[in-house]
Amino acid sequence: MEKEITKEDFTTEEPWRIFRIMAEFVEGFEILSKIGKAVSIFGSSRLKPKDRYYKIASQIAYLLAKEGYAIVTGGGPGIMEAANRGAKRAKGKSVGLNIQIPLEQRPNRYVETLLDFRYFFVRKVMFAKYAKAFVILPGGYGTFDELFESLNLIQTKKIDRFPVILVGSDYWQPLIDWLKDTVLKRHRCISKKDLSIFTLVETPQEVTEKIREFYRKGT
């Protein structure tokens, strides 16, 4: 006798997962398509308000929001909170793309438009889909993931080129040196032009200027 399939059984089956994935894409596209031009800002969830990069992130978001950009973050604490805080202070659009993980991430109080995701890969599409630039401050594995995926997508021409801006030479310069000396020169795993996909800056004002310059030139 065949086992009766209950609703609970069905939701654990692989076909049902496809519908959950589709629902996340549909909701994300529907909501984010209305926010206009946006900048996605990334960085560590562990940095506190007294950290100088927290303050820098908040000012970056403030300036970009004043330029008319919606600010998109992962919705959590640290750099994400700082960026949403700066956007709200500028009376701009403050968006958080929260992720469901075992160590619960609660959305920060400065998020005004919140989307909640179960799947990392859907969330990552949303970060890139409507972004006119990525601004990347010091962070951990999640930040590195967003950085290198954006570089790879631009390198392989899977997405149109846009500014990828690293903030803080004290944090990023050792990584850049490794890319130049080991990845490029010693092993030739990338080409020299691949190093031009990203830019390193120090100040919030430089971030806004690099984005302005990119779109002024139409490159």
C-alpha cells in the first residue's frame, strides 16, 4: 500500500524547494525593481559603532543617499547597520536583505525596506541585480565572497561592469599585494587588466567621486 503523502511530507521534497526559490526571486524582483538606482554596501557584522570603519560606512551611505542612491545592505549589525543608518539620516532609501542562518541575524533598526531570504544564492542575485556599484569595507568570509564573486562576474562578462570599490588600505592592501605578487606575477592565474576591475580608496568622498567619475565617462 502506498504511503499517504501529507502536506508536511510534500514540503520536504525537492520539487517543493523549487517553489520556495521561485517565491524568493519573485518577491525580491518585485520590491527591488521599485527602489531605483542603488549601491550595495558590504562589511563585517562584528564592527561596533565606535570603530572608525563603522563611522566611515555611515558617512559613505549618507553621501550616496544624498546623490539619490538607495542603500542596500545585508540588513544586520556592524557595517550593515552603519550603512542603513547613514541612508536613513540622509532621508534616503534604506534596504536590508536579511538571511536566515542558524545564528539568527536580526535586522537592524535603520532598515526601512526589508526582505528576508532563506537561500544565499537568491540574496546574492538581489545585491547585484539593481546595484550601480559595490562598496566593500573590512569584513570576513561573507564580505570576501561578495567581493570575489563580483570580480569574477565582471571578469567573465556575465554582468556589465560597474564600480567595485574597496575602502581602507590598512585592511585591503595586503590582499592586493598578494593578488599582484602571487596570483598575477608568480602563478599567472589572472591577467594584469583583472586588477583594474576594482579600486581602492580611503575616504567617503572618494567613494562618491569614483562612482560619479565612472558614470560620467560611461565606462
